[in-house]
Amino acid sequence: GHCQRRAPCGIQKCTKDFVSRTSHLNADLEGLDPEYCKALRAYSACTSHNSKVCRGNLVYHSTVLGISDLMAQRNCTKDGPTSSTNPEMTHDRCNYSGLTEAGEHQGGEKTPPPTYLFCGLFGDPHLRTFKDHFQTCKVEGAWPLIDNNYLSVQVTNVPVVPGSSATATNKITIIFKSYQDCTDQKVYQAVTDDLPAAFVDGTTSGGDGNAGSLRIMGNVSGRFVEMQARHIGTTVHVRQLGQYLTLAIRMPRELAMAFEDSQDLQLCVNGCPSGERIDVRGHLPLPVVGKSLPWGSAAPPRPVYTLETATTKCQEKMLVRDLYFDSCVFDLLTTGDANFTGAAHGALQDVEALHPRKEHWHIFPRSGGGTVGRDSKFFVSFGLVCLILHSFL
């Protein structure tokens, strides 16, 4: 007759699944823990399914006794919901989106999807905060955009035109902080004419090689870099337009807001200090039409845009007359540098790629301070009399 091959004991697989389900939980916690109890019940069910094939296995019997002791210590009932039968598919602690999806599968319970926030800085410089407030600021020197438990971003702004307080970004430093076994601390730094496709230490990833949780995705002719940090669900774009840099970031709300009271000076979180603001409630005061800007006698000659020619130039790349369009006109009138048209257009491309809500991509001025709203009116008509730019007073 034919010999029947005996199935192997699957106790090691049961143990591996249990560890996968509980690696993100506090194993030292005493008392009732619903998630831990679910994992223990799934562990117990797995051993029961292997009872026949593992009958003579000492490890199996020790495991069964150990599960019983753990359930007693945690006050777990034998009957009740269990964890997913496929923990490897639902739990990856170095993948933020995988962790949130795992919460939906455990015990059949659904949790709300994570909320993502967007922040961007570009141009002269214009800031879009996590709250979707749009501001234009001076902020000369080094300023923190983000400083939380997972990520730090600092920008350095320098004067654009002699005799003006208007500035633009020429240096960006990004620190991805070490996180469990997912990645060591990694530092990225970009300066004008040096937009590297690697971190400061020469590597292009953090964690386990190409499958690591932190990666620099690519560099387009030294003008664009994308960084993806899967372990914190974060994507960062850095661009160079002309002599200046732009930055855009998408990050989960719960992580972006994980910081101490002493870290409250974050432009992406709280916006620019009132003393650094150029705009007034989201409205950008434009320079006087048809007159040269007071750059000083020593300033090098620049193309002088009028309101009409600046508007025409911005219309070449931007169709919607929102605050990104308004910023384009503002920057051309302020600096005479046509590269700022590309900066505004690139910033809007980053919004479309990273901002989680399409209906909030465009921002229009409103009396409430430049917040998003589909019913907001288009910015002040170019036919109105323009105010003298505050930064030149």
C-alpha cells in the first residue's frame, strides 16, 4: 500500500503569526488589553488546528500551556473575536499605511482612514500651512518649517533684490529621525545649484536597501527630488527654479502634530509671525503699476514688468486666477525674475500631486484670512488701484 505522509507540526508558524500581531503592542502591560487578547485567542485557535500533527511535540505542549498562562495574566476570555488570520498581509510596522489598514482588519472593526496634511513653500516666499492658510512672509535667515518627533525641516531665506525685505529660499535641510528598526537618522541638504539625489552620508535609502522604508526616488536634471518615508507616511518634493528652492510635503496629521510645547515655532503649523507677514488677510498688495521698484542705484538692471505684462507672463502656465497666480504676478513685479513663474507653477503641481483633497487645491483670498473655500471669490481684480508693497516701505 501507499504510505501516507504525515503533515508537519505548524507550531512555529502559529508562534510567528502571534509575534507579528503583537510586535507593535506593549508586552509589559498588565491587565486587560483587547488587541492582545484577540491575538492570544488566534494563537490558541492555531494550536488547536495543529493538535493532531503536533501531538508528540514538546514545543507544542509548552506553547499551549504558555498561552493559557498569558490569557489568565491578561484576564482574557476564551471566547471572543480574534486577530486577522493573515497578519503578514495586514501589519508592516515600517509602512504607515499598512499599519492603519491593519487596524481596520483586526476583529472586523473599521477605523477611520488617516488624515493627511499638506504644506508648501515657494517664491518670494509664499507659505501654504497645514491648515491651508496662504501667507507671504519675509522670514530672512534660517526658519523651521517642521519640527516634530519624526521629522525636522529648516529653510534658509536670503534677500532677492537689494534694498528690499523680500526673500527667497536658497537652502533646505531635512532630518528624518531614527525610527525603531525601520531607518536610522538620515539628513538631506539642498542648496542653490546643488540638489543631490542622496542623503548627506551618500546613501539613497534608510532601512533595508531598495525595500527600505525611506527612499530618495529620483533626481530630474538636478532640478527635482522626491523623498518617500513609508514608515511615517510622508512624501517630500524639493525643486530648484532659477537660483531658489521650493518645498512641498504631505504628512499624516497625527504625526505632524506630535511635538512638544517648546517646538511651537513651526511655519507649517502656525504660519509666519505677524511681524514677518507681507500679505493682509490673504491679499497680496502689488507694487505700483508702471513704476520701477526702489532697488537702489547700485542694483543690477532687471526686466521691469508692468501689471499687464506680468499677468500675461503668468497666464502662459497658470489658467486659474487663484493665489498661486496672484503670487506669480507679485513675484514678477517684485523681482523681475521670470523664474518665479516656474516656481509658482511647480508649487501648484506639487499641490495637485500631494494635497489629499482636490476641492482644496486652489486658494482664493477671503476676509477670513486666506483659508480654503470653494465659495471664495477670486482675488482682487487687477483693475483696482494697487497698494504700495509693504516690504519696500
